Amino acid sequence: NYSYTNLAMLMSSIPSYDPEKQKKKEISNMEIKNINEIRGLL
């Protein structure tokens, strides 16, 4: 019986064949990276 976190990690570790979801994931990863870089500059 998986907890929600384990399930989410399992799902995210499986390569996504949905290009739309993959694009959204990449965009959100870029946004997180940009936010971290901005914080680093401040």
C-alpha cells in the first residue's frame, strides 16, 4: 500500500509519453530554476 508521496515519486520517475504534460513539467522546472537563480542574485 503506497503512500501518496511514494506514488507521486513513482509516477514522476516513469517517463511521460504525454508531450503536453512533459512540456508543463519542463516549464515548471525552469520556473523553479529561475526563482532559485533570482534568489541567489539578491
